[in-house]
Amino acid sequence: MRLIVRVILLLVLILIFVPAHYVYRIFAYGSPFPKYFLRYTGRVLGARARNVGTPLKRDVFFLANHISWLDILVLAGASGTAFVAKAELAKAPLVGWLAGLNRTVFVKRENRMGVAEQVNLLKDALADNWSVTIFPEGTTTDGHSLLPFKTSMLKVLEPPPPGILVQPVVIDYAAVAEWIGWVGEESGVHNAKRVFARKGSFPVFIHYLEPFNPEDFPGRKAIGAEARHRMEAVLLDNLGKPLRDFEHTVAAIRYAAPPKPPPTA
């Protein structure tokens, strides 16, 4: 029943915000309605985003940890950021179209020969005064880990465009992180059903860390290392214990029973 109610509410949000977006685009650029749509979609699904720190509004490259597809809803709803996403997402029914409304830059991570073209897409996005978010781990985790960063998309910062800053972001689902996390061999459909059917709401803390000038850390690997160092410090402080070896965690999940819902908020 909760799943059905939330699907209906999602359709209502589409009927409200999508036409408003297209009408707005007739008269001006930079519609705010995708941001509102994603924000309220997250709320319908139970996510209560709480900003810790202040996100930059423009000329910024966010680097964030990645736990769930919900990350896109809460981050875009909080800051209006565009995203870099896998090219496969563009072909997904409804989701790909909605991602396109939010100015998502679709890339093929496995296409090494096309990195230059993908970097040019990012340069165009940044030149258009967007804020752009990358999940440099390249996959989702359980919220208790931080994988080594894949920095190929950071080539756009070699050298950085004038005036662009990097702001690390840590997403923290607190007590529900392991349950929300989309890891192991769970299908996207099954994970979505779990989230849509979950009882109650849950907090999502978005920690916007101190931005830094990428010119002070020449090279994409140095930029990625600095952002990861800052993010790891916040994760350690939030968890109060060392981070997990994520590869071992995924191996354990493959043979474990389906996760049980955590207590409702």
C-alpha cells in the first residue's frame, strides 16, 4: 500500500512540476522546477535532507560519496546541482528523461577513447555556470566505506577553468545507511521497491565541506586525493570507528539474508 501511494504521489509531482518546467523554459533559461521536483520526490520517499555547511551555488565542482540512487534526489533538491551519470541511465524509462531535465551529463565510463569528448561536455556544463556533481568512487557503497577515487572525469580540472572551486560533500544516512545502500547483487528494481515500501521517514545529513581551489593541487589525482582526505575525516568522525573494507562487505552481502528495515523515524 505504501508503495502504491508513493507512486501516485510521484505521478502528481510529475503532473505539477514538468509542465511548469516547460512553460518556464519558454520565457527564461535555468528553470528551478527540476530542483523542486527532485526535492519533493525525496520527501515523498521518506528522505529528510538536512544541510550541514553551505553549498556553493555556482562555478563549483562537487565531489560526493555514493550510497544510493536517492543521493541524486537529496543533492539536487538541496543545491540544484547537475550530475555526471552513466550513459545507460539516459535510456532508462522515465528516470533517464527526468535526469535529462536536470541537465545530467551522461558519460560512458568504460569508453576510454571517449574521455576527451566527455571532458568537453563537462567543460560546457561548467562554462554555463552550473554546479556539477561527480561520484568519484564510481559505484555505490554501504555508507561505512570510501572507495579509491576514479579521477578520469577530473581531467576537466587540468587546468581548472577560471573561478571554479571544488567542494567535497559527504552524504550520511545515519542509522539507515546500510539498509538504504544499493550494494551487492541486488537489482535496481528490488532496491527501489524496498525504498518505496519503507515505513516512515529518515534523516539524510549532507555535509558540505570547505571548498578549495583546484589550482592549489595540480593534477586530477592530487585534487581527488585532497577531496578524499577531507571526506574520509568527516566519515570517521560521523561513524566513530574505522571505515570498512568495502570489498569484503560486498562479499558478505551476497550470501546474507535480505536486509531488515531499520526502526522508523
